[in-house]
Amino acid sequence: RYKNFDELYMYCYYVAGTVGLMSVPVMGIAPESKATTESVYSAALALGIANQLTNILRDVGEDARRGRIYLPQDELAEAGLSDEDIFNGVVTNKWRSFMKRQIKRARMFFEEAERGVTELSQASRWPVRRVT
């Protein structure tokens, strides 16, 4: 369990953020880019975090069936939800509201990642560009 988003962020960093960071040298930064190397890596990290958060939100039911909950415990409590609610899989207005907040957070990371796509080499942009 993750007590709060800070703990969940670190999990996301280790399992997916690092993949984003390792991808930058493979994909390459565009020679014409005026962005700082740091900002390109920051966007790549954001993409990894966004993808992992999306995986977590997509797999809530599957994870619950395996006895796992990757959602921030403090935010569940704030929403009036418990582990039992997750394990029982009951969709309520509280659950919908909670999930909207989680989706909004993931989208925020995708937006940050999107700002760095144009800084990648031309051939590497399309695999990471978000389609809306």
C-alpha cells in the first residue's frame, strides 16, 4: 500500500519513470532543439509516470483480485473509500469522483510529457506523441 501520492510517485518513478529517462539517449534530442537537456529528461520522466499511473487506474479491479491496491491511501480515505470498497468493486459516486481526480493527475503528467516531444529527434516523435 502507498500512504500518499509521494510514495506512489516513487513507485512509478522506479518502474516506469526510469524507462522514460533511459529512452532519451535512444530516441535522441533534435539537433535544432533549443530546450535544455534537463527539460527533455523531465518530460520523458513525466511520460513514464503518466503511463504507470494510467496502468494503475486501468488495472484497479485486476489488482484488487490479487489483493493489491496501488491507490494512495490518504486520498481514498479523503474520498470516503476504504480497501474493502476497492476489493468489493462497487462503483459509487464517491468512487467516480475519486477516479476523476486520479485521471486528472495522470493527464497532467501527460501534458508535461507532451511539451518535450517536439524536442526529440524527428523520427522518434510519433511513438511518444499523445493522440487526442
